[in-house]
Amino acid sequence: MSLSNFQAKLKYTSDEGCEYESDFRVNPKQEDANKVLLDLIEHLAWMGAVGGQADETTKAFERGHTQGVERLAYLDSLKKETNHERNS
């Protein structure tokens, strides 16, 4: 499954008072929605490391990745079942 559009808005303040705000979205400079998503993931990983939670960030990514791979396999199996029923 591929993305045709993606947008996320980030806004946060550190405990030291640093503020950050950014929009991750498809735009004329970056028209690939999948790349926009990956840019956001990279930024979140960076935030976790800078915030002193590099190990926790890695574990959270790995959990999400594992769950995503499992869900994709499930969705693929549903497609195969549907295609098999149509062809029978």
C-alpha cells in the first residue's frame, strides 16, 4: 500500500523552553507522500535521540514496524482470499 497524500503538523516545546513547529506535507518541492512520511519518521527518531531517549525510540520504532509488517501480511491474506473467492 502506498500513500497518495500525507500531512502531519508538529508543534512542541522542550522543558528548556525551545519551541518547534513544522508541517510535513506533500508540496511542489516534495510530491512523494511516502517520502514525506519517512521524513517525519526520521525527524521523530532524531527528537527521541536528542531528548535522551534513543533506546526507547528504537524500541518504539521496532514495535511499530513489527505490528505494521504483521498487519500488512493480514491485509495481503484478505486480498488473496477475496481474489480466490472471485475466481472460484
